Amino acid sequence: MSPRHLSLLTTFALTTGCYDGAALGEMASTTTTTASTTEPGTTADETGTTGTTGEPAEPGLGELGYSPEDAREYLAIVAPLVVGRLLDAEEDNLIYHFGAEAIVPIVEAWVTQPAFAESVRMLMQVKLAASGNKDGVDFELPGNLAAHLARNDRPYSELLTADYCVDGVGGPMPCDTGAPYQAGVLTTRAYLLATASRFNLRRARRMMFIFACATYPMDELLQPRINKDDLIPMFRAMSPDEQTVPEAANGFGNGSACYTCHGQFSAHAQLFVRFSQDGLWHADATGLQDPMSELGRSTNGLYTSHFVSPLAAPQEVSQMFNEPVSTLVDAARVLATGPRFTSCAARNVLEYSFGMSETEALLIEPALLDDLAVQAKARDLRLRPESTGGPTFGDLFVVALTHPRVLQAVIGAPLGDDAAVLDPSLSLAPAFGAP
């Protein structure tokens, strides 16, 4: 995407000094937090707690004054990643006759085509850094599940809540960790191997970032901290003076203020305490530090728990968003109904559709993502009134790729005498990235 189509609307960064498991011995440098104001006539968040008329506050695409050439330019940018091809003759004919009004029916048709499921597979492969086969591990399982959900119009939330995996020909199969439960992509060796790290930090961090767009430290009202005294000594420290563990004081993480992040990390990392570095589940995990190994490693290729009690350390019981959970299955259910789940899914869709990096996607305007979440849920209810699982991949792609502000962010404002005179308060400004 051209830099002239990118601008940062409302963001600010808070330096936290929290160790996040990206690489041992390194500090997490930044947590990005976004702020926004509610736009007149729009819904402020995806829970629908702010009043709305149910009608879009912003003009439809046909009212904005875009020419057929504009519509063709936009769809030509999107088509290769969404359906893996250029625009065909029929789509070109629709654009010629109907201009920007053709965008919605074309995108709606795309999400019913076989190529769309393969694009969703690619989205998941890129997001989880998992594809192919190596050393007997099928790294295709997350992508298989994503493609299956897209192909069968199943809820996006089943990426986490599916009690099955999907084989190479699209059929159901048990997941491959050996765990006595299954929680979609989270219980694939592909995910667990790609995110393996000491104390299970990367597994927790990526789970929360990908599916809740959350980084540590989080709002304590959303994710309360574990009692400090329940944690091993190094994660209790709030200052250098309180840090009593030499490895932490001499370079592990930042050696101070550990509790700020790990008071929350501990709850999510504990969910993976019985999964070894090779992604296999072990009923006999202890969660205790191996005295003969490096910090954060337990015995038998497992990772150390944050919890100090030998009775608590091996348990998968924890909490997610202040709800008690017994395993990853419960945690995945809570995560999939969390306050940012659908807006985070919308961010993942925009990131993939326009070839953005995760760093660029962090700067997408939160108000836009909230609006996309509301619209995706509304489309799901309209098309599937009996559904309880939430929006599908198709819903998310349709509302994201046909939103007026996304269109303007990509190809710029409409030009010419027929361009709509827009209310500036609707903020049809570029929504992505930084100049």
C-alpha cells in the first residue's frame, strides 16, 4: 500500500519494561495503547453498549462519488490476496456498469468461492508461522482448520473452540498433542512448537496478541493479577531492590517491575504448563524448575510454572478475564467471547488483506475496528439468526473490505464534481499505518 494512503489517527505508546518472552534476556520495549472518541451515530465498541440506530452512519459506497476506475483500482489491489487472482471479465463488466456499487456484491461473491478458503488458510499460516511438515509434525493443521471454517461458513471463534482438528483432505481428526481435550489451533503441535519458550511466555503472549489484540500489562479490570505471594520469587519483584534472583537481577528480562506483567502472564502461561517444548501433553508435568537446567525449564522438556506451590505448579487450573478456567478449553471459550475478540479478528483480516506487518496493524484506528466488529455481528445475525457462534471469516472479510473508510484509506478520497460532501465528523480519513 502506498505511504500516501497511510496515516496514524490516534495512538500513543507507553514504555513498560515488561519481559514478554520474545527472547530470553531481552526486555519488551513497548506496549502500544490506542485511544479514540466515539463518532456521532456510530457504535463505540463491539459489545454495543453505546447507542446506535442500527443504520450505518457513514454513506454507502455508491454515494461517495467514486468512479468505476476507482472501484477497479481498489478491487484489483484486494483480489490477489482474497481470491488469489486478478479481476475476471464478469467482475470488470459489473464495475463498468455499476461503479463503486459493484464492490459489495463482488466481495460477497468472493467469500463463497473455493479460493477464499485457501486465502484464509494462508492468513492463518502467516499469523501462526506454521505450514508444511517437519520431523513428523503436521504444521498444516491450523491452516486446515481455518480453511474448513471458511469453506463451511462456520464461526471464526471455532479457531479456538473447535473440539477437533482437520486433516489434509478436509475431514475431522483428533488434534496431535495427546491432550485429553482439544481447543482448536491452540492444541496443535504447530502452534505449540512455533511459540515454545521458557515459562511458556511466548505461547501465552501470542495467544493474547492474536486473538485479543492484548499486550502485557493489561487493564487490571479485564485481567486481574495473580496474588503476588503465589508466584515464584523472581516474578514478585516491583523494583530492583526487591529482585532477589541473581539471573533476573543480572539480565533476565529487565530484573525489576516483574510483577507488573507477570502477575497477569502467570494466569495465561499456566494453561500451557503440561505442554512440552515439542508440543506434546504430559500428565506427569510438575511445573517445577529443573535445578540442572536454565531458568524457566522444568524436567522432561517442559517449562517452569510461575507458581511457587508444588501443588499449584502442575495444575492447568487458572483464570481468563477474571473467569476461573480448568484447561485451555475453558480459556478458549472465554477468550472467544471476550470484549475485543471480534474487533481483533477484523484487525487480522485487514492486516492480511493489505499485506501489513503486525507493527503497521497496531496503528489501525480502534474506532474502525469496533465498527467492523459491530457490522460483522449484525451480518451474522441477519444471515444466520439461529447461530450462536458469532461472525464467520466471510462476514469479517465482507464488512472490512466494503467499509467506506477502508476504501478511502486504500485509494484516497473521491474526486470530481460528483464526490459527496462528507460530514467531517464522520472521519472518513485514512485508517491504517503511519506516514
